[in-house]
Amino acid sequence: MDADRGETSRRDAALAGRPARTRRSDTRPTVPGWVWLVLIVVGFALLVTSQWTRFDEREITIDAWSCTSTPSADRSWAALERAGCRQADLDLEIELLHGVAPVSGQTGTDPVVVPSVDGDAVNLSLKVVLENPATAIVLVDAAADPPRPGREMNGDVAGTRWSSPFDVAESEDFILLVGPRPGTS
């Protein structure tokens, strides 16, 4: 019936001396729905992968020093040096975590160099396991001049397992100041 109606209007238009009008939908090219779906998926994939190109890759170095008295994040660097914080070989394992997974699978004794750390990551944490217990561990930004104490790490009751959130910020070099055994400072 629609075809008859279309024919009638064309015939009437031809009789009136005007060109026949066609439906607007007949003149527009149509794009199948699957093409739109593919374009949306490809656009989303490009958006997501473009964010990965903004990866602020850094190589982080973490060294451990031994202190003869308990270090504190409230003290200045000069006070920590007077407290007997010096570079030393310690029996410990340092692990940098992104969420719950190790970053690049890097663990080891000091100094630990962790390649390709995302400087913009918000869920980095540092885990330290000591062979001998300690009274405290303070994370220090060694790239600053003078180095500045930053954060005291949280330890377990035995004083052998320590952890802390880790903020790369603008630094790439860090020092862990490890306090003496409990009862010796």
C-alpha cells in the first residue's frame, strides 16, 4: 500500500510539473550498526592505550643504613648523622610492591635497584624483612640536598617485618635507616 501511495504522489507531482519528492530516508546513506560498534570499540582501545604512553618510568635505588640509636622521621638529616646512621651491610630483603605484586619481580638485599617504576603510581608500597629485629625504620629521600627523612615504616611485633606506602614523588634514590635491636639503644 505504501508503494501505491508513493506512486500516486509521484504521478501527482509529475502532473503538476514539479519534480517528484522522495523520502528523506531514501537519500541518506546508512551505516550498519556493526560498523558503529567496531568504531566505538576501536576508539575506546585507542583512548586506553594512549594513557599507557604517559608512563613516567623511573629507576629506583633503595639502600639500607644502620643506626646506633633509634631513627625518627621528625629529626633533621644532621641529627640522624649524629645519631650514628652510617652505610652498612645489613641482613634484609627489600621488596617494592605495586598493589600486591612485586614491581618487575625485583627483591634483594641492599642496595636494590628497581627498573621501570611508574612514578605516577598511587598504590606503591615498600616491604622490608630483617634477619635481626630493629626498633624503627625510616625511609629517607636521598636525592634531596641535604637528604630529608620522610616516613617511618610500620613494623610487626617482632620488629622483623616492616612496610609502608611508597611515594616516588620527584626522587629516585632512597635510604632506609634501620634502628638498632630492641633494648640496645
